[in-house]
Amino acid sequence: MTFRDQYENALTVKADASLESIPVSYFAGVFYEQQKDCADRIPSVLCGGSVKISEPLTLSYAPLNCRMLLYTQEGEGTLVVDGQRHPLKTGTLLYLDRSRLSFSLLSSLLPWRFIIFSLGGGLFPVYESLISFDGFLLSQIDRHSSILRNLKQLLVSETDANLAAKLRDAGLITAVLTELFAGTAVTESPEEGQKKYAPYLRELKHYIDNHLDRPLKLEDLENHCHMSKYRICHEFSTAFGMPPIKYLNKKRLEAAENLLLSTQKKVHEIALAAGYENTNHFIHLFKKEYGTTPQAYREAHHT
């Protein structure tokens, strides 16, 4: 029996009459051909895609030998496991071991639009053994996170049995899992985390992550934190590996890269959205970081 047959047998859709004609496979996305040389050995996409639900429905899943990633882009859904309800709000990433659980997904706030992948192969039990994992985990993903960028890269991957494509997918999946589980490990040990980072540093990092489009100078940090900029730079570098302004530029360039790959916006529009008023300055910084101009980078990744 193919994975597609197994998937369709394990999913029951309860919806209004208007949705009865939608095949079960709609909720799985595209089914990928597998490469025999790496099947069950490296992380791979079994099926996946972008799904939009505009009507109330319930998706009931029986156990299936795979993992699932589901990222809510718009609206809201609900995960129901053992009678417990867990909201899947915009920006939430769900990682779930389908081999261990029966569960349901409900559309809660319409339209509910999400990216979903079923994953097979190796590595997953290794990551799951590193944290307190009881079958699934939920994480709120920053809109500029590399996790979201890698998920969108997976969306445009080749679906045939091309070995090079399978290896690229394995790298993207590994990058997603690494950041996801590393973040979960940090939140599970807050006492250890607070020994490393003063609370104001976490607050400052959170502010930078969510205000990339706003101008920011060291003097602003002095006023905000009520301490010298030299102390802020030293302690921020110790905690996060680089001074705050360098970190800000790094996150801005990551946001710009994400927009280049996921939108059709022009380069000057992306520069403004990422916090750069001077397009030439943005192009210079981007080329220094990525080795090529923004437009060339976009073209290289869309071929």
C-alpha cells in the first residue's frame, strides 16, 4: 500500500455538504516520490503543501507512521488530543508524532490557511529524546524566523525522486528541527537561561526581533534600558554572540531574504520593509552577507 493510500485511509473529514466533493488528499498537499537510496534513512517529505479552509470542518486522524509539521499562516485552528483542545493561532507551529497519536484538527477562525508537511525517515526520535516530548509540541514562530523561511523553501521543492532535491529537503528539515527543538530546550530550563541572560537582554532581543522596520541607535538603547551603551553592547554580545546593532542588521537581512523568496515585491520595497531607507546601502549589505545582489539571489533560488 502506498503512503497516499495509508494517508487517505487514516483521515476522516466531517464537513458541510458543500465540501463533500473535496478529496481527502486535498488536506495533505502534494504526494512526493521517494528516492530508494535515502528512503527511511534521512528526513524526507512524504507529502505537503499549502491548504486553505474556508468552511467549518473537522479532520480526524488515525495513527500513521510519520511526523507532521503544521504552520498556521492565517486564521486559527484547534488541535484536539485526548479530549484536550490546543489553539493553533496565526504564527503557531505544530510538530506531532502521528505514529503515537490519534487526534483531530478543527477549523476555528476562518479562513484557516496553513502549511502542512508529513515527514518520514530518520533523525526525529533523536530530537524528541532531548526534551520532554509527549507526542506533540507547539511553538510560536516569529515572522522573521528562519523556520518559516525554510518551510517556504520546502514548499517550492521538487516532488520527484531527484536525489539532489531529497538531500536539500533533508537539510531544510534538519534546520527546522534544530531551531524548533533548541528553542523548546531553552524554555524548558528557565532557571539556567536566567543565569546566562539578564531579563532586560531578553526584552531587548524581543523588541529588536519585532521592530526591524524601525530606526534604532545605541543612544535609543541607552534611554530604553537606562544604562550605558557600552555595557549593553558587552552584555548583549556575551548573551547572543554579537552586539545589538549587528544583530539588528542580521535579522533585517534575514527578513529581506524571506521577502525575496516568498513575494514578488521589488528590491526597493523589500529594503523599506526590512528597515533600510537607502536601497543602495541595503544592496551593499546584502551582497556582503550573501555574496550576490538581492535580485541575483532571488533569480538563483527561483530556477
